[in-house]
Amino acid sequence: MGRILVIEDEPALLKVLDYNLKQAGHEVFLAPRGEEGIRIARERHPDVILLDMMLPDVQGTEVCRSLQMDNDTRDVPIMFVSARGDEVDRVVAFELGAVDYVVKPFSVRELLLRVQAILRRAKTKTEDRRVAELGRLRIDEEAHRVWVDNKEVELTLLEFKLLLSLFENRERVQTRSALLDGVWGMDSSITTRTVDTHVKRLRDKLGPVGDYVQTVRGIGYRFSECELSEATGTD
């Protein structure tokens, strides 16, 4: 089941969609205006957005464009649900990045099946992209993107490679020499102190999960959500 955001200004339709989506086991968020829908999308991170083309404050196309331009929401599938069924409206919607388009009036059962199909495709895509999670941290290896508490963290390529190396070998201690070999390729101009410098920067950028990168005195580093024993230092 998924988290569904419905951006729709017709109260009766909102009520129908809210009831039927919840009956199907989904968590539902409702927004009768476009700007409110954008705010909820950024705060709640839905799995699918049902978007009306005509809204009282801003056109659905503008809502879609805004969501597609935002790093936090650009990957959320959008299905337009609109009374406008002309080909040009469908074309515009798909050009903006929508994954489906349903014309009012519609069959609620068909819409639910379409939502389920979108959720299945999104799940498969996520699995194919090797998105890994540990506690409050999420890493998309293919896209070179990292999130902490659902907020994206900007890392340099070296910092990302360092994080990935530590993550893939989590719960195992890696020496500074091993990290130099794996991340820097043992460049003769690089010293083990460089590892310490980059680890400190990485911890700072990871903020509340920076302590996932743990120092093992006299050896190197290990990546873990669990606390280490007294043999662990913070230098």
C-alpha cells in the first residue's frame, strides 16, 4: 500500500477518493488548492500524486512543473485527474512528466487499479536503482544522491565514494590504507591524514547521522548504526 496525495478542489470528489483509497489500504493526504498540495508533497513525501488540471489558485500544470523541479518531489509519480480530455491536454501533461492521465467522470475501480500499477512500477524502479537504507540514512547509488531524514545532502564525488565504501563494508573495520586504495586508488600524493580530513567533512555533512561513521583507535573506521565499545574513539 502507498501514501497518496490528492490535489483536487471538488469537495464531493475529494470525499469519494479519500474513502475509496483508504478502503484500499492507502494512507491519504488531501489538498483542495495547488499551493497547499505542493507544501504537503514536500512535507509528506507521497508515493503517488493525483492532480486536478484546474485548481482555484494555480493551474495543475504549474503544480506539476513545480514538483518536477524540486529535488524532494521530482521522482514522485503524478497522475492527472481532469475533466479536460482533449489530446493537447494529455500531451502537455505527459510532456511535463506525468505518468498517467484520467478523464472525469471515471470509474473509481479503474482509478484504484491505475494507482496500484503506478505503485508497482515505482517499487520495481526503486529496487533496480539499488536504493539502500540504514536508519535515518538513504543512499541512491545510481543517482549519486544521499538523504538524511528525507532531506537531501550534497556530497562531492569523493565524499560519496567514501560513504559508499564505508556503507558497503558496514559493521567491518576498514583501515585507512584500505580506504585509500578503494576510494583514492593509492595515489602517491595522498596520505592517510587525507582520509581523516574527508571523514570529518563527511560526518559534518551527514549531521545527525554523522556518528554512523565510527573511529576505531589505531586501526581506521567502520560504518554502523549501533554504538561501538570503549575501543572506539572520535578522533
